[in-house]
Amino acid sequence: MQIGFLSRTPRGRCITAKACEHLNLPFPNGTVNTQPTLFND
């Protein structure tokens, strides 16, 4: 979570677009990162 690969949501922890980029995976459709980031990129 500190490096921005997971976000905390009411549904639990969810993968972020940054994690998908790092793992070279497509970002799932309909996924929204509603948790604000701690640090500005």
C-alpha cells in the first residue's frame, strides 16, 4: 500500500492501475481507485 499497488476500499484491498503497469497486466474494466493517494506522484 505504501508504494501505491493496493488501495483500501469498502470492499477491501484492490489492485491499482500502478500495480497493473508494474506487472504488465491490463487494468480491469470497471475498477475505480476511490482512495486518495498519500503521496503526490
